[in-house]
Amino acid sequence: MGNVMAYSGLTTKIRAMQAKLLTQADYETISGFTDVVQVVEFLKTKPAYAVYMDQLELAHLHRGDIEKMLYQSLYNDYTRIFRFAGIDQKKFLKIYWKKYEVSVINYCLRIVFNHYDKPYDLDYKKEFFDKYSKLSIDKLITSTNIDELVDNLRGSEYYEALKPIRDSGAATLFDYDQALELYYFTNYWRRGRKVFSGKSRERFSRDVGIKMDLMNIQWVYRAKQYYRMLPAEIYALTLPYHFHLSTEEFKAIVEAPNAEEMKKQIENTYYGTHVHMKEGQSIEKSIKDILRNLYISDRQKDPYSDATMHAFLFLKEQEIDKLTTALECIRYGLTRQEILTYLGGESK
């Protein structure tokens, strides 16, 4: 009864927001569009996006402008959840916000590593970061090289994570990305477990444990498929936690001679037998499907709990990713069927 009382108001609010998520029919409609203006006009009919799309000037429309509005919708939904959250729920949401901080740092890293001529474009995030983050957007956008960027993180928790990478003198963008991801997931796991108790803590530990297993699998796959890294190099880049993967199973995955053999090793694990990875489907898409099913199942089993909050945030972020992907596909003139394939458009 206590859990129902603690989450009744928040669950009611999230259900109202959840009703505004796009459906499979919406993705099918979007896949038939041939220019981004059509996407904007369509999103103007959707309650979650109408107020943001109305701010766009169609005569001077750029894909990046639309993406900014999409993220405004995401941040606004986060704000609504935060407003209705209790003390412990707010503690978790502050931990969750760290993933958005990591995303901003990753964006800044790409600016300085690739020597982009275009200026930093973070003004649309400033309102939310000033409210929920200790990171200073104003300081980050002054960074012109990696030394300045790391120094501008001084005083934040990310400084100690990135300073050794910077001081090595030979770090790549991949090294910084990996260091940030390792830091984020490790701390998300540790801090989140302190917030929750009882059944909620068990569920959080299981969900994050599965996600870390899957992230390790994804990183190993990318290391083999795109970077041809050796096992010793791969071990150094993975999270030091395993949930449904035994040490022996993980060793077999890492030491498989190539990506295809790695997939065969996955079939012998929990993720190959209990959660089917579809034939011909990318590992990235399989991981998203596994997590989606996990969060939705949690929400259905225990709607008056943190599970509803976790599920909504995941689904909203996936929606933003799909819309961004759709815009990119339309920009390059892909066919309706090709766009649908990329979207994978599951309904809510």
C-alpha cells in the first residue's frame, strides 16, 4: 500500500505522458514522407511536440533545428516527472540526469577532436542544465582543444575520469568515449542501488545488470567488427561487472576470432537462449528490443513503482532516436520500406 501511495500521483502523470508517445501507425505515416517539412507538419498534430514544432520557421528549416525541438520535448517530460516526484524519486532522477551530461561532454569532445568550424550549439540545453546540472554550458562552449575542455570540467565528477586519459598524451576520441561510458555506468549502478530498497532495488540491480551485460556485448562486437582489436585491448575497455554472463562465457565472447564467431558464442549464453536475437538483425537493434521488453514487462507487473518511470524515460528516448533517424533517412531519400526497417517502429 505504501508503494501505491508513493507512486500513485507520479504514475498517473506518466500515464498521461505515455498516451502521447507515437504509435506504430505514426511511424508508418512518417516513413512515407519525402521531406522534413512534412515531418514537422505531422508532429504539429501530436500533443507532445506541437508547441515546439510551432516555433520552427518552415522557410529556413534545418534538420538540426528539428532535433533541438525534439530534445526540448524530452527535457520537458523529464521536468514534469521531476516536479511530481517524491524525495527518493528525485534522488534517482538526479542520478539519471548524468546520462544527459555525458551526452553533452561527448558532443564537446567531437567539436574539439574534429576541429569543427561551426560554433557550439548548446543554447537550447542551457535552461535545463542550469536547473538540473552542475556542469556549466557557458564554460564548456569556450573550449577550443582537449586540454581546455578537460580543464573546463574541473570541479565536476568527470574531471577525475578524463584527466588521466588527457595526461596520457596519446588518447583518441574512442578512448574518451569509453572512459565516459565506463564512468557513467559504474556510478549509475553504485548510486542507484543506494537510492532504492526492497523490490525496487532488486529490480534496479537486475535491469542495470542486464544493461551492462548488453553494453559489454555491444562494445566487444564493435571492437571486433570495426576496430579489429585484440582480446587484451578489449578486456581493458569493458565494464567490470557481469550479471547473466559467467566469466567463462564472457571470455569466450571476447576471445572469439571475429564478430561472426562472437555471435555464435552469444547463442550459448542467457542472451541467446532466454532472449532470442533475431536472425539478420544487428546486435544494436537486438539490445534495444531486449531492454524495451524488459522495461515494459516491469511496468506491467508493478505499475505503481519506479518501473513506470524507468519505462517511460526509455521509451521517450527511443522515440527521439527514431525520429532523428527518420529525418536522416528522409534527407538521404530512402524509400518508405527502408525507413521502416531502420525505425523498427514498435508501438507503445
